[in-house]
Amino acid sequence: MSWQAFQAHLLIELQTELGHKWDGLTIALSWLGNYTTYLYLVTALIIIMGTDFALETGILALLAMVSADVLKLLFLTQRPYETAFPIRSLYQDSAAGASFPSGHAEVATAVYAHFAFFLRRRAYPWWGLLLVIPVLIGFSRLYLGVHWPIDVFSGWVFGWVLFELTIRRPGILGSRHHFGILSPLWWMIILLISTISHFGLDTTDMLRFVATFSLSAYFAPAIGVVTSARHLLLRSVFVIVPMLLMQLTLRDIPLNDVHPLLMMAFGGWLGMVGFVFQCVKI
């Protein structure tokens, strides 16, 4: 039995054993690992946790997305539903590019390990539960038939290695003003690269979003952790309402594709919102 046939056998057994009763839940879990979901996550983090933690998370997610896309371009492996094996597949819209490795598993592992590490250092007893999330996301990719087991396992490993190298070990991301890639020149170069890159659309969107966020945040006052429910509500209004207005405004601009402009507008606003929060003292 070949390696691919063995993996196909595992997927078929898994799908046969579980049937269709988990379709809705696994699609929801897979959506949680979609690249675009991290844009919403970073937006929520700047409201709740402040600039530095949101930037760390955004950069870490972006690094995981880019590394996964590079590996996909190198290996160009077929997805299970692209082979002759009788593997049922759902939610193919979430499966872009080659199969190896699972970007969903890699990004989720890096990001939620970062969250767990943050809580562990502050002695929260339930920090370990966050590590269950990438496991469930990876499992959902197998159930949905859009990845091979080796893709998901490798995504977990690569995501953890990235977390170790950037967050846990040397603490490269520990200070936004000491992390060299946060300098405006670097982010301008990255924005230029995004116009000619061959990464997936969602990765390119995240790249533009994080680049403009970091570029503008470099010059804006840093936002701290929210301190009250009232401040949480006010921060949410000041962040989300302008983003909705941007979306409505840019939608009417007569351009072929306003999506890149929208991503940069969102990122730029999240970086500059520190000036607003400082003025209204929230």
C-alpha cells in the first residue's frame, strides 16, 4: 500500500465512522481557521488587549500564512478530493492552493499557542484549553476531506516551531520598537512586494492589512489593555463604525478592485486609532 493510499484509507475510515452528523460543526471550526478570520481577531484584540498584543498576533499569523504558502508552492501536492480515492469533501471554498501543509493548522497553532503562553505567564489555570483549538481545526480539515493527515500534522509542527522561534524562545516580538521589521521602511518594501507576490489572495490581504497596521501604529500612541466595560464599548464604537463606513464608501469607488485598498484602509485605521483613544482617554 502506498503512502497516499494509506492516508486515503485513514480519511475514508474517519468519514465512514463519523458519518454526516458533524458537518456543521466542522465547517464552523474550519471557518475559525480561515485566514480572513484573523483580520477580525486582530481587530478585536486591539480593542481589548491594545496595540502591542494585536501587532504580535497579526505579525505571527502573517508569518505562518506566508511560510505555509511558500511550502505549498514548493510541494504542489494534490488535495484528497483531487485524487481518484472515494473521499467525501465539503467546504472546498476554504481550500486554496496545494494541500501540503495545512495553513489552517499552522496559523492556528502559532496564534493560539501565543495566546496560551500569554495566559500561562499570568497564571491563568485554563490556558491549556486554548491549545485544543488548533487540534480541533486540524481535525475539521480531515473530516471535511480537504487535507491529508500529513498536511495537518505538519501544519501543527510548523506552527509550533514558528511560535517557539518568535514568541517563546528569544522573544523577538517582545518590543514593537525593537522588532526591526516594524520599521516603516520594511513595511513599505513589504507593501510593494505584495503587488507582485504569488501568494494566495487571503495571504496577500493579510499582508496588506498587517503592513499598514504596523506602519501607522509605529507613529501612533500605543493602546493599553481595556480597563472597564464602558471603555470596551466606546473602543468598539470608535474602531468598528469607521471601518464599516470605509467599506460602504470604498464600495462605490469606480475601480476594478477596491479590495486591496480596503485592506490597507482597515490596517491604517487600526494603527492610527491610538490617537483617538488618547484624545478621549479610553
